Amino acid sequence: MINFPPSLTEWLDAVRGAGFEVDEYTECGARVAKHAARIRDIPTSRQEELVAKFGQGPGVEESMAEFSDIVSLIKKHNGYVIIAARKPTR
């Protein structure tokens, strides 16, 4: 189990360490992060619906705060990388 996903450099080192040659790669974290604020705002924009479904109380408010924290972590630490690699021919 890891706390945060590996960095691009760590992924590339792992792929090369496994004997692959990296042909190309692209890091897509910025594409994911740009949507984080919109995702974070969903519970706030739908608060009335959530209260109607689950009731008013600290549970709803705590869940909304936790959701916001999770989205902040996603924005800071999440993304993805696409690596095209191949095993060298002998």
C-alpha cells in the first residue's frame, strides 16, 4: 500500500528497471486536476437534494467536508501517465 502514486520519474524508472525501453510518454495529471474544483462543488450545489434524501445533521455536513478533502487530495496527487514501452529485441 502506498500513500501517494509514484511520480512520473518513478514510473519511468520502474518501467526501465523492468527491462523495457521507453518509446514515449505523456503525463495527464493537469487534465484530471482541472476538473477537481467542479467535482468538489457538486455536494454544495446539491445540498438541498442531499438533505432531503439523508436528513439534516452533522453526518451530511461531515460527509461534504470529507468529500471536499478527498477532491483536494486528488487535485494535488492524482493524475495518470501513459507510457509506451517495449522489451528490447535480442
